[in-house]
Amino acid sequence: MNKIINDVQLDTQLLTYAKETLAIEIAEAQRMLYHLDDNLIVACKIVLNCTGKVVVMGMGKSGHIGKKIAASLASTGTPSFFIHPTEALHGDLGMISNQDVVIFISYSGFNCEFDILMPLLNENSIPVIAFTGNITSSLAKSATCVLNINIEREACPMELSPTSSTVNTLMMGDALTMAVMRQRGFSIEQFARSHPGGALGSQLLNRVRHVMRVGDQTAKVTFQVTVMDAMFELSRTGLGLTAICDNLSHVLGVFTDGDLRRWLVKGKSLNDSILKAMTKPGYQLLESLRVRNAIDIFYKYKITAAPVVNVDGLLVGAISMHDLRKVNIG
């Protein structure tokens, strides 16, 4: 019995600790809105006017966050990479040119590596954007632009482990990245080209024509057939849908498993014309439609399959939700 009580107390205590951590981080994150000022505008313009790359640098936890910021910039239209400050002092500084911009992250603003690097960056007229919680630090005084990530307290009860400060650093990086991305007019197509291997990239790059069923895998009949003929064609492919076409292959409507069930429940004859039982015009997808948009249409109209047509309305294939979901959907 005591073990059960102790387990309950432990569970409650752990949940309390977690909630307290998030509450502190959320409160500090909300204060970030008041840190956004003209310095952010200056930082954005520096990045937008950069003809080279944005080089992000930081030590320890700041370095880990810096890698994420560099990755976010690079994936949203701003060429960027991360360099560890120590590695920069041992050769990697040669990776930075005078066309580049440096983002240096240091919450305290005091860093011996920075003290060595800053004169070299200044000598080459390389702008430095400082992310720091200490706007009176040597870093802040030497930087071209300062973005304030100051916090009142860390979520760590010992005030030792970077928690609130790393959240604020990440948020400031996201604010800078998104502002620059939107100003550039970064498009869905550009995003897809920089994410070709991901699920979202696959959905954006691939079009319906790349994954649709063609030839004998496409169920279709002409408008002259009976409901029975359409039923046999419906069963042949297992798609759950057959397209009803005119003699030139223009899609006039669709006949689905649901249409068949409703027809039979009403006691209608299988020898009747398919024109009486089909759904007209039904949902059709253009072959040029992106997979992502096709998925959205399927969800919106609660359908599981559709005929695929070209710009002239001619049947060129068919596709199901299963076909769409095979395109590297995470």
C-alpha cells in the first residue's frame, strides 16, 4: 500500500516539476516580444543584403541552438552554415569571406574565442549580429547589431543549466529567419527543392501524374453501358471507382462502390443505363495537381479515389488516397 502511495506521490511530483519548467519558459518567452525593436530590423536588412553566406557561431548549448538556426536559414532561402568558434581559430576561419555575415551567440556576451575572432572579422569588414542576454558585454559593444535574448531566470532550479535562455535564443533565431524568409517571398516550390527527401518535399514536388494509375489499372466504361457492366469494371481494379466517359474519353461522371450499394438498396435493376446510377460530374483531379493539394481535396470532400484528367478533360488515369500516401508521407 505504501508503495502505491509513494508511486502516486512520485508521479505527481514529476508532473509538477515539468509544469513548473514550462511555466517559467513560457513566461520568459512572452517577454521576448518586448525585446523586438529596431535592432531586429537592422539584423534582417544585414541578412537580406548579404551576398555571401550567413555563418552562425556559438559555444556549448548556444552552439547547438546555432546549428538549428543555421539549418533553418539554409532551408528557407538564406545560404547558411555553422562553425564552432574553436574550430574557427584552428583553420575554419578560412571558410568565412568578406561577403559573409556572422551571427555570434553568447548569452553572457563574454567569450575568449570571440575576443580573438572579432578583430579579424572587423579587419575584413564582416558584419556581426550578436545574440546575447547582456547588452553591455564586450560582444554587444563590438557587434554591428545586437538582438537581446535576456531572461529573468532559467527554468533550472539551480539557475545553472541553460533552459529559458536557450528557448529565447531559438525563438529569436526563428523570428529573424521567418521575417527574412517572408520578405524574400520564399515560395512553396523553393521550399520543396531544398527538402526533396522529406515527406513534405515529396508531396510538394510530386504531381498526381507521377503516382496515378494508368492503362489497365484505370477503371472506365462508356456512357452506353449498363449498371452491371460498370459493376464488373468496378470490381476488376479494386479502386472503388470507375470513370464514365463519352466516346472521346471525356469524363462525364463516376460510379463508385457507394453508388452501387445505394442503387441496389433502392431495388433498382442492374440492367438500367449507367447514366441513371452514376454520380455526375463527380470529383476529378488534374494530372498537374501537386500531391499535397490532392490529399487536401480528398480530405475536404471525404473521397478515397478519383479519375485523373488532363487540361482538356480527357481521362488519363485514376488515383486513390493509398496511392497518394505512398509518396513518402511521414
